[in-house]
Amino acid sequence: MTQTVEFNPVPFISKEMQLPSSSVEAVVKLLHDGNTVPFIARYRKEATGSLDEIQIRAVEERATYLGELEKRKLAILSSIEEQGKLTDELKAKILQCQVKSTLEDLYLPHKKKRRTRATVALEKGLEPLATRIAAQPKDGDPVAEAAQFINDEKGVKDAEEALAGARDIVADMAASVAEVRAVVREAFAHDGILVSKAVDDKKEEGKKFKDYFDYREPVASIPSHRFLAVRRGEREGVLKTGVSVNDERLIENILRLMNFDEKSPFCGQMREAIEDGYKRLISTSVESDIRIDLKLSADKDAVDVFASNLRALLLAAPLGGKPVIGVDPGLRTGCKCAAVDATGTFCGNMTFNIVQGDRAAKAGREELATFVKKNSPFAIAVGNGTGGRETEKFVKESLKSAGDTKTMVVQVSEAGASVYSASTLAGKEFPQLDLTVRGAISIARRLQDPLAELVKIEPRAIGVGQYQHDVHQPLLGKKLEEVVESCVNGVGVDLNTASAPLLARVAGIGPKTAQNIIEFRAEKGEFRSRRQLLKVKKLGRKAFEQAAGFLRIRFGENPLDASAVHPERYELVEKIALDMGVELSALVGDEKLPDRIEIHKYVGGTVGEPTLRDIVDELKKPGRDPRDEFEAPAFRDDINAMEDLQQGMELEGVVTNVTNFGAFVDVGVHRDGLVHISQLADRFVKDPNDIVKVGDKIKVRVMEVDLERGRISFTAKTGAPSQQSSGRPPENKRPPDPQRPNKGKEKKDKAQFSNNPFANLLKK
């Protein structure tokens, strides 16, 4: 049995990511010991060399990949060894391999194969003839030699049938050579052109894909959103797609790699076998692999876009602990209002109508004014769905009629609110309330604290990504969960007011432990100390270690409990206060006193400067919220629908979604407009995320309004002429001719033909 030493991914990861091996080793060990990424990033900086969450997750992802790859290597080595075909050379290649597709290419000749044309030919005893073709001898007569294999009992009726079977064997053998597949794979990956054509009888129903009806773009540079669009069109039967390469040139390259000899009498048989093998076995298989690679890459890009947008949305500026009325717009059934107090507790609800005649509207204004006066909200949050702008206008008029000039009216994204309303969680929290009232409560709470409310919703339901339903859902789910975890722990959670869904996202705490915390709080009252967490059912010391630093207790027994200082460092901070001759309570929250701490005096053991500097920052502003201050967006009151927009009009809007090709902006007309990446700034923009993020306020100018297709094009350029017809570049820009040889390619090809690995397969 093959013996291997225990695999250590650290050297590989350190080299690939250009990180110190000590940092990578520390991360791998800490993760192996059950530590969470937020905890490692925040409280183990000395061990990791201050790697951030992104770097730590990258190490985790790569270590997982390499671990799975290593398991696969061992399985493959064992399989080949059992067949008695494991050579030292092959073993070395397998052990050195760092890419799964290359590993599978090495294993391909030794896989148990299904019944194919080649296996049928082997059963007919045609392998010796195939060996002659592959060897490309200088003499011999293919037809005469093939005649020797005529055998009616085995189904070989004539020489041509024998040669055909032998060619099938040669084609199959060529398709199994790793070096052949590598050459073809490289050509498809670097020189391939993705081509899509419209299915003739689907053009009318597939209008939304018309940009891809005659479309070509290099595989190596196609943006993820365009590949996913093409793939969706193919899946819906509107498009036919494929990857185009220079087949003739590739066949010549393979022939040279296979030691093809034009002077051999068997050269014609060899060429025919390779042409057949390339078209029937190699190109189709490699194209499938390349499309899978493209899909994985596109998925990763799309997931990263979604994650970036979700992070911005979760970390949107909170209004804070102020009473709010939430309004779920409803033109037909009426607008549902729900009032919540400063802590988000439901206080009452009512319904008003805005489109059922003047009498109903007047009554609605009076009822709303009475409801507002009763609950004294700091702000009214209006959902931005259908009827949102009309409802916002109605609410403002109602407040004005009542002489209320103080109450703020704010439009709030209601994406996913209906998902929460119908959820089991909402049902348990408000069993007696209608779904729409629950939605209004959620809208109000979103204004108070977007993060605390949005964690109650499945991240995918928030809808701030591109082609989110087309990407690999487990990949998307994992990434979004990581984003939520990062945001929750980055902001911190009030232990005495947080909901179970919010607590469940804290490092080291899951849904069950979160519910146990809620039950403990209900039975024992508010937590007075972080140490009380150890009394919560099934919350052990490991969970306490991971979670404690991210949980806040305002006005608790220890002032440090309100900060991000971890309990494991309380003794150190108490010593610092003692050395400075001040009370701990005086040190915590003083913006100047912590600057007097002589950090170097306390460096030692597992405590280094990074931790001490974090402590100093926390002592200045304990438990500070890293999110921006709230500032309400302002839409023009005279702009309520797409029909109100005019070319050249300047507006202020809010970024609702950022994609690889630009940003979508809400200007209050029920349809978001696109600021294409080329229109985001007066300079070249490589990544829209460098310019804007979800929730940003932005000034735009209307470029085009397409009422038929429901599309709006904006520009954010300061001096952009409004006469431009569209913010979209041509989607079907043609790339260079794929048949044109790449400069210097021949040298590379020749370097790959110095050996003939095909010959190894012919050795007995």
C-alpha cells in the first residue's frame, strides 16, 4: 500500500498567498481547534500577524481545497497501485499536482471505463494493430497488416473494419494522455471564443436576450454577468452556445505531440484517428470542463458582488433607539401602519387608504394624524415597494395638514419584508397580527437598526445580487452567512435587547444557544455581567471565549462589559488602571486618559502591541458603533414615475445594487436605473465597488428612458452630455479573429512536443 507522510498545506498556502508561514500555520491550527474567524481576526492578532477576516477566510478556503485534493490523490494512488500500474514517475506527478482537473487527467487512463468503441475494438483483439499505428513505423502496409485481423467470429469482416477499430483504440488512448488534454485545455481557456446564437423560433419570446443573439467574446476575459446571462438564455432554450477554437491547429499540435511522422505508411491512419479522437472525445470533454470552470469563476464573482452589496446593506446607518412608525404601502387593500417604541417593541397599528376617493383620503389623513400624535414617532418609515412614492407623498401631506413639521418621513427598502412576515419567526413573535402588519413592523425596525432586522431574513431573499438564482446555491449561502457573521460581530450585539436571530450570528453561538440566552434573560432578568453567560444552559467555556467580546452589556457591573475588550484581558486593563492611579470606571470612556498608557510596558506573553492598541481604542470609545451616522435621502416630490423623467434631468438617488457592470440607483420612480460602469465617474473605473456601495446617496443625470423595456440609463459624470443614447456598451463587441495565430505561440508549442508521453501508454 502507498505510504505518504501527513499532509501539511501551510507551505503551499504561504507561497501562493505570499503570507508568512507562521501566520498561515497559526490560522490553520486555530481553525482546527474550533475557533471562529471573527474571534481569530479580533483577538488573536499576535498569533496570526494581524491577518484580517478576508485573509483568514482565504486561508481556510485554500486549506479545505488542498485537504480534499490530498484525499483524492491518496485514493487515486491506491487505485492505480491495485492495478499494478503505479510507476515512480506517475506517483511523483500525482503528488506534485495542485489542480483537481490536472489530477483527474493523470488518473483518466487508469479509470474503469464504460463500454466504448475502443473497448469493443480491444475485445476484437485489435490492440496490436493500434500499437502499430501509434508507433508510426517507417515501413509496412496498413491494409495488409489489418487483413491479418479479419475474424468473422469476433465481428471483424474486412481490413477496413479492422483499421477502424484500431483507430478507435488510438483515439481513446490519445484522449487519455494528460499532456494532450493539457494542450487542448490551455487552448480553450486562453484562445477560446464563447459564441451564442439565437434559436430562430425563440427570438420573439426571448427578447430580453437579444444582446446575445449573435454574440462572441473571449473565454479568457468574459465578465461573469455576461457568461451567466448567456447560460440562462441557453437554459431557457433561447440561445445556442459553444466555445470556438482553431480546431485544425490544435489537431496539428496533438499530432506533433504524438510523434506523428508524415513519412510513415501509417500516418494517414494516425491523422484520421487523432481527428476523430479530438472531435468526438477530447474537444467535447475539455469544452465541458472549460464551461464548468467558467461557471465556477462566474459564480464566485457573482457571489462576491452579492456579498459586497449585502455587507453595505447590513452596515447601513441606523436611526438608532427612537420610536418609529412603519408603513407597508397598499393601493388596493390600504396602507398598513405599525408603531414601535425606541426598543422596537410593537405598540399598535392602523390602516389608511389613499386611492378610494377624496372622502376616504381625507378620513385617512385624519386617522393617520391621530395615530402619529398618539405614538409620537421620531420618523415614519415608508416601504419603497409598489405605491411607495404615492404613500410617502400622502404621509407628508397628512403631517403638513396636522401642522407636524418635525416628524421625518423616510423611504426604506422593503426587500425581503414579505419573507419575514410569512416566516415562522414572525408568526411566533406576532401570532395575532396580519402578515402586512408584520411587514410594517419590520419596515419600522429596519429604519431603527437595519442589521438587527435583516438578520431575521434569509440573506438570499434580500435580493441585492446579480443572477443570484443562477449561481451555485451552497456557495452563495455559505458566503452570505459569512458576511452576516462578520457584520454582526463587527458591530457588536447588546446582550439584553438582541433577538434570538441576532444572537445566533454571534461567534460561538448558534440558534439553540441563542434561544437558551433568551429564555435565561426572560427568567432571570437582564444580564448584569458577561460572566453570567456561563450559567446559560449548554453555553460552555469555549463558546464563552468566542462570543464574550462581541456581546455588550450597557451599565453592567463591570464597565468593560460595554466594550469590545475581551474578558481574558480584564485583569490586564485593571492593572493598567492601577498603575495609572485611576479607577477603572474613570479610564473607560475617557477620550484622553488612555493615550497616556505606556503600551510597551505591558507587552509580553500572548499580549502584543496590536491587542494593546485595540484596548486603548476601546477604552476611549467603549462599544462604539462603527456604522455611519444616519442621514435621510431626499427624492424630488414632483418625480414619482418613469413618465416623469426627462433626458438631462438631474436627480439625487440611492444606490440599491452594485454589479460588475455598474450600479442601480433608486430615484423614487418604482424602477431602478442603471449607471453603467463607464458612466460612474469622469475617470476610468475598473470596479464599481471602488466608487459606490449599496445605500450611498448619489447625484445622477438622466440619459435615456425606455418605457417599453422598463429601462432607465443614468450618468454620474459631472460633465456628461445628456444626448448620449445609452449607458450600455455594445454587448456583442466582436473580439479578434480566433483563427489568427498568436504571436510567439509556435515556440511554446514546440517546447511541449519535446517528449512523447503517448509512447508510455504503448509499453507492455
